Amino acid sequence: MALQLGDIAPDFEAETTEGKIRFHDWLGESWGVLFSHPKDYTPVCTTELGYTAKLKPQFEKRGVKVIGLSVDPLADHYGWSKDIEETQGQAVNFPMIADPDRKVASLYGMIHPNASDTLTVRSVFIIDPQKKIRLTVTYPASTGRNFDEILRVIDSLQLTDRQKLATPVNWRPGDEAIIVPTVKDEEAKKLFPQGFKALKPYLRLVKPSD
Ligand code: BEZ
């Protein structure tokens, strides 16, 4: 069965561009983003990896480690990294898993045989410090992902973990959030002394305090 939200992210050992890792040990206490790309030396992936590397300070600020994967061998990852630096103006600054036997790709359901027998789809997994999967995304090979959106989801998840809040459509950090329905008004008054707006009894908006 496909991995689902709330499942523990499967552990594995793998060769990466930064040495051999055991995934859970590598994650440690951090949040993680594990993402696959279909193939080395391909154009869309080149832009994704360069952009994600540029976002490293943003991921670090949120306590998130990023790791990429493709089913190509390490030697290709190293050679391709030079092209990424040259064309995207940014060196890859996170490990890339070499998964030529597709061990990790199979564990995470990253190969969708009716799309391609050999290439991984563009999967993203956000994993929390308890190693639980908190987001899964699957994009087709031809569509580059929006890694700003991945950061936005991490902001939403981390807010939800800190306070009894959910986030509305197109929410951005700093916007009003939604008080979760399990919190009754009396508790909400205590939790959110800054006050909240009740548009409906089930739709209550508050400016988060942090
Ligand atoms: C790409 O990364 O450019 C790509 C990879 C596989 C299929 C199509 C595009």
C-alpha cells in the first residue's frame, strides 16, 4: 500500500553524494524533505535542484534537512552537480541519494509503472521530527515543483504543531489562521487573548501570536 500521512517514514541505508547514510540517523531531531527526480542530466530537474539549493537558508531556519534522490549512480550525481552550479548559479548543497537498484524508490512508491517503468516520478515527502510523514506530493516528470509551496506547507505544519490552529486557503505566514473546531469558544478566549473573529461558530479567525 502507498505510504500515507501519519505513517512512519521507512528507514533505509543509502549511498549519497555526502557519504553513506542511515536515513533516520541522518534526520536526527530535524524535520526532513525527501524528494525524487526522474533522471540526472535533465532540464527540469536541473532547475529544481538549483532552486532548492538556493532555499537552503530558508530550510535551515525552519530546522529542515533536505535530501534528493534519483535512480542514477553517484558518478552521475557528481558530474551533473557541476552543470547545476554552472547553469543555475548555485551549487547543490544537500545530499543526493544514488538509488540505482531502486531500493529507496520502491520503499517510498516513487516509481509509477504506468507513467514510467524506469524513472521515478517527482515525489516529495515532508517528515516531522517524530519521523511521521506529514505531506506527500506526486508531480509528473514534465512539471517542475514549486519549492516555495513546500516551505509554505512546513510553515503551516509547524504553526499547527505549536498552536491549536489550521491555515486557510492560500495562507502565508503573518496572515490570519483558523482556530481548530475542537477548541470551544471559552478555551479559545484563553488561548488567544489577542481576540478572534467568529464569522460562523465553526469559522473563527485569529492573528497568530508567533
Ligand atoms: C526533466 O527533468 O527535464 C525531465 C525528466 C524526465 C522527463 C521529462 C523531463
